[in-house]
Amino acid sequence: MLPGWRQACLNVFQTHQKSAKTPWQRAPQTVRLFATTPSVWAKKSVCMEDFERDVIRNFSIIAHIDHGKSTLADRLLELTGTIDKMRKGINQQVLDKLKVERERGITVKAQTASMIHSFDGRKYLLNLIDTPASSSRIVGHVDFAWEVSRSLAACQGALLLVDATQGVQAQSISVFNVAVERGLKIIPVLNKIDLPAAQPEQIAAQMQAAFGIDSAEVIQISAKTGQGVDAVLRAIVERIPPPTGEATAPLKAFLFDSSYDRYRGVISLVNVQEGVLHKGDKIASCYTRKKYEVTDLGIMHPEEVPTTCLRPGQVGYIACNMKESSEAHIGDTLHRAGVPVEPMPGFKPAKAMVYAGVYPIDSNDFVKLEESIKRLTLTDRSVEVMRESSTALGQGCRLGFLGTLHMDVFRQRLEDEYDANVIITAPTVPYKVVYKDRIVTVSNPTEFPDVSDATCQVKEVQEPIVKASIIVPQEYLGEMMELCFSHRAEDLDHRYLDSSGSSGRAILTCTLPLSEIVTDFFDQLKSRSSGFASFDYEDAGYKPSKLVKMIFLLNGKPVDALALIVHRSAEQEVGRAWVKKLHKIIPKQLFEVPIQAAVGRRIIARETLSAYRADVTAGLYGGHHERKLKHLNNQKESKKRMKRVGTVDLPQEAFYDMLKTGKSS
């Protein structure tokens, strides 16, 4: 006998099935009726044994923001019949599932979609492995470079998509170089040729200068209207080589992305390199050595479609009762339990490059904020989380991110998905402090040692550096050079991509400290170039630098949340600017408050906040002047005593104003 509520639900469902007039109104047998991810496409059934290696094409799309990558993906899905061709404006950004992706026009999570395309009488399986893209408002997708690299490792080819109105951008060059290093076949595609401002011939020449490709191979399309997209499909089949691998070899599967399902645990996206993977197989991780049982597998078509197996070269998803997202390491190799294989080369765990403290506006909301961060990190395993406390801001968390774009996306997801109101401290980077007997990595300014103190035994301090690339019109080249030099740039070099007068474009390369670009560098870059410059960078290791810890004193007491790590050459400028800003936002007290910036034992900047002054002589009339002097001396002594024991509270609004940027204007 079933419980009452279950019997009632079953009766309603059976009644609906009987009343359905057409077959497509009934639940298809190939669908999990209570799937956690309901899909209108899940009714499709695919036999994976029909697709051997020679009819499989694994490819990605390399593109900058607003160059039409998601639109091209939508057209490919429509032309192959993967999704129905609906009326205009319906199929938009099918692969961008997060709200922040649709609002910003960026791809944060790598996605995959399998398409079945008929060409010359044969059916081909085309696996589109989407890569995270860049943002025009913040530092580019180098934040997700490790994920881009892993996605490209599962491909044999890539579409290089360039906007015919905007031209080549810095981020496209960076990812293009990664693709070439991995031996991918590049198919150049020029998009938006239908726009009046399009310059296909000039942009094709730019692509030839920047990428060294033949302009005759460039396919000109309009992803919006569908013009020329069929030629792209033909090029994918004809130009991109099929994957390698034998079905009889031991199982080797490459894990290139994962997501978290609250009912099934971690869902991993894999590319089977060798062997065959079936439901019920026992598998193990080369990195963690943990063992799992495959409970479900299939392909993304573009949503989950269960299949009986995954064969060499095929791309799909697996569910294997993996409970924690931290167990799914991007770039890991999965193999059959008890049959070890050689792992895929080049794997290394993601490391945080930017750190920031996250505190609730209301200190009573810390428990709720911590729970929200834990839930969000289930879908973003690259974020490092640790608790920290501040005397000024209370309890909070210190988070490590891949970059400033990653940090901003995480903050927006906290606000959108969990309605969190937070204060984020100025971003810092991890420094290496070299002592006589050890090396310590420090990311929190409060933990940075006083290098001027001989008792600390600090030999040197190393800071992370990056190799930066800036593409800019020639008329703004001088401004960009000045900007780079003002941020301690070294090894500056430039070359021209084309020579079409003042509208020609140049690429500027230099080495920059990472700490110089995590604050306001990108805003200045866009401002000085009128929005035309594009910027990208890649990790270049560490180098010794003259760095010091700057603290701020209010009435002689340090404020830990405002501690900074600055270069010696900028300590005077930064100290004066921050002290002046503090002087403006701190409310007056009943006693005089000195505001000081200190480096070690040296005070490098000071402002004095005057006290409220009550007129104690207002009620006196007549009499000797010594009578007034007595009242004034009493007031003076009281203020001295108050200054010794009084405390200055910095309001939350003042912290929010100070910490929303790492530098003052």
C-alpha cells in the first residue's frame, strides 16, 4: 500500500498519460521522468556504436567578447538539427546557462554539445567543446586560461572567430597560441560581414599579420543571419582530423570540466581517449587515486541524453557518485580500476592568483554568507576559501581567485543567486617572502613581515609578474606606453599588425607586476584608448622586488583591514592619497585625531582631523580674563584625557568607500 501523497501523484500522472491525444504529449520511454535537469531535447536516443573515430570531429571556438561565438554555436545547433529552428530571437545563447553569462556576454563555464551532421551520405558526430571567453569590462579570460587550455586539450581543431568590424583582439592571440602549441587545426572565420561597418578585406589582412594564416582560407559569414555557416560545417568535416585511440586499448578518459547536481553529486564532462566506457564500470582517478562506479553516462545533445557507452574520441558526461566537487580535478585522467594507464601530460591543479577578503555588510549575516560561499564553490572548485577575522569588519572569509574577472563574476553570483550583500577588500596577489631558512607565500597584507626589521631575517621579497599584450590603434600607442611605464613595465616592445594610416593597429608587449593590473589598470587602459584597446596577459613567474607593508594609524592605533603592500617607489604617493581620502570620510570626533600612514617605524604621510569644539566661554560675562582661561584649560585637559582613552570607529560606509578600489584617485 503506497502512502497517500505518492498514490495521489501516481493517479494524476496516469490520468495525464491516458488523456494525451498525441504520442509526443506522452512521456517518452527514453527519458528519466524525474530527471534533475529536465530537457525538451532529452527524448532523443543516440546509438554511440554508429560513430567510429573516422566520423568524429572534436572542435572549439576561439573568440573575443561580442565577436559572435554564442550566436555561431546557436546556428550550428540549428543547421545540424540538434535544436529546432524556431522563430527569430528564440535560440539565443543556448550554451550560456548562467545569468551572469547572459548579462555580460561572457562564457564562464565550459560547455559541450554533440551534433549529428549528415555530409556526403555519412553521419558525422561533431562535438563542440565551448571555452570560457573574455570580458570587455574587466581583465580578460586569462582568469580562465587553465580551463581554456584543458578544453582545447580535448579537441583536434578550432574555429578562430573574428569580428569584421572590431578586428583582432589580444585575447584571441593568446588562445590562438595555446591552440597552435597543442597542434590543433585552425579554421579562420570572419563574422558579421552583413554589418555596414564591416571591413572584411582589412580584417583578413590583420588576421594574416597576427596569426600567419592565408587570407584565402578565411570563411566569411554572418552568424546572425546564417549566411555562410554551412561552409563552416563543411570545413569542420573536411579540415579537422579525426581523433586517435583504439577501442581495444585500456580505458583512458580525459576530464575537462565538471558541474554539481544536488541529487547525483558531481557530473563530469570527459573525452574518451582510448577504450570503451560503460554504465556500471569501476573507474579510478590518476590524481586522487579514488575509485568510483559509473551510475550514468551519455552525451550533451545539447542537454543530457543517456547512452549505453562512450567510445574512443567521443565526448560526454558521466555520473559516478562523486560527492565533492574538489575531487573532480580539471585535466585529470580516469582509468578502469585495477588497470592503471599513463596520465595525460601537462596536468597541474589550478592555483589562485588574486586574493580578497569578503565580509557581510551586517556582521550578523556571517553564517548565511559562509553557507552561500560553500554552496557556490560546489560549482566552482577553483576558489580557495579560508576563514579570517578583522577587528574593524568582524568575521569574514578570505577567498583566492584565478583573476579579477573571476572575482567579479563570483561576487555577482553571490548577489544574484544568494542575495548576499558583501564588502570585498582590495585585491592582493601572493608574494613569496624568502627567509634565511625557508620560503613563505603571503597573500594577506596583515601577515606581511616588516622587511626593515633586521630581526625578521628576510632576505628578499618576490612578486608575481605577467607577460602582457595590448592591441591598440596606432594613434594611442604613445598613451599606452606611458601607462605601462607608470605601472613599472619592463621589456617594452611593439610591432604593427597593419599599416593602414592612423587607423592601423599595433601590438604592444611588456612585462608587468601582477599587483599593478589587479586594481585600476584596465580602467585606465580603456579610458586612455577611448575604449579601443584590448588587453591580455599570461603568467611569467616571480621576480625579486622592493616591497614594503604600509599600515594606517587612527589616533595611533593600526587599522588591520586597510593594510597594503606597495612598492617603495610609490609609498609616498599611495600613502598621501589614502590619508587624504581617510580624512574626508572619517566623521569628526570630540578630540583631535591624527591619521597616519606608516612603513615600518617611519611615518610617511599625516593628516589631522580637527575636533568638535564647544564654546565653553559662551555663558561667561564680565569678570577677569583668568576666569575664561580657567574654563579653556579645563577643556584642553579633558580633550587630552579623551584622546588617550578614546577610540575611533570607522563606519561600514567608510570601509566600503575605501576598499572598493585598491588605489585612490
